[in-house]
Amino acid sequence: MKKYLILSIVFLSIGILGLVVTGFIAHYGCGRDIGACFGSNFGTSQGYSFGMNDMMNMMSSRRFSDKNLSLKSFSFQEVKDSSDAYLSSYGLKNLKITEIMEFSNNFYIEVVEEDTGIGALELLLDKSDGSIFPEYGPNMMWNLKYGMHSRMDISDNNLPMPIDEKKAIAIADRYLTKMNTGEIAEEAERYYGYYTIHTVTKDGEISGMLSVNGFTGQVWYHNWHGTFIDMQEY
């Protein structure tokens, strides 16, 4: 009995030591080479932690409502103006809206960095009350610069991903084929940690969108939009 008790204490001590060492490496050893530190586990729940300067966590604490926005109908210009006001309310600079898509449930707003052209944020406008907020899913969980689990300085734009745009599209196509959705992947928009890809029907009509993690290849289908209606690029 005493022998088993000693062995249990030893194994427990080894486990605790492993957790401490892993936490130390994750906190102090990554630097800016995030992909090299976490490898294929990045993009899952492993390796993430909340930071003191967690911008998106702050942004997700409340919804932004524009009093000038009509709830009876939403024009693309009204949605863009409200989205610009949303970004300004948080003092976010060097960002511009490049695309707005209308779906039956909401408007999807694509925001990119002006100087790099890299995707920064994905926003939603709720048609039921006109509120604007960060899109859930990859935008929050996989976005390594503006997301809930950010590990990058806001001034940093260097994040090599082992999965490039071509591979991401191929992964998306394999997923859509496996799920038998009748959709195919279109071009990919790069974000910090993942790609968001429009999906189209065999006739070339926009159907929806999904995201592919740039480190793990995980696919996250955006099933919260509803039916596609129209879009406007800027």
C-alpha cells in the first residue's frame, strides 16, 4: 500500500511539473514566432491565454448601437457608416471596410488593415436591433492579433502560417465535398491565424463562407448567416 502511495505522489509531482514547464514556455518562450512555438496544436484550445492588452475581449464586452440607423431597412451605406462609427468608438486606426455582405440573419462586415491589406476583423450587424459586434467563431478564437486570445502586438504584422492560401482553398474544397453541401471554395481572405473563404454553388452563386485555420487546417463553417442576399465591395 505504501509503495502505491509513493508511486502516486511521484506521478502527480511529474504531472504538475510538466504543467508548470509548459506554461512557462508558452508565456516566455514564444516571442513573435508563434507558429514555431505551438506547431500543429495552434488554433485549438491549446496554447491560448488571455492577455492584458486583449483588444477584442474588450470589444466583445458590449454591442455598439448607432442611433442614426433605421431599424426598418438597412442600406449598405448605413451599415458601412455604422461600422465605421463602431471602429472609431474604440479608437481603432489603420483599418478600412472592404466588403459588406447581406444575409437573411445579419450583415457581415470585412475589415482589413490599410497598410498591409491583411484581414483584421470580421463584424456582424444584427438585423433585429441594428447592433454591431465582433463575429463569433474564428474571428474571436483564431484571430491572433485582434481576437480574444491575441499573442501579437498591435504594431506587428509578421505571422507566417504553414498553410498558404492555395492549401487553405484545397482544404475547404475537401471539406465541402465530404459534407456534400453542393458548394465549392472561392478565393481566400488572409487573417492573422486563419483564412475566410466564400463558398459558391456550382453555378457560381455565392452561398456562404467558412474559415480554415492557417496552422492546423481546421475548418469552421459560418452557419449563423442564413441565406445570402447581396454584397457590396469598397
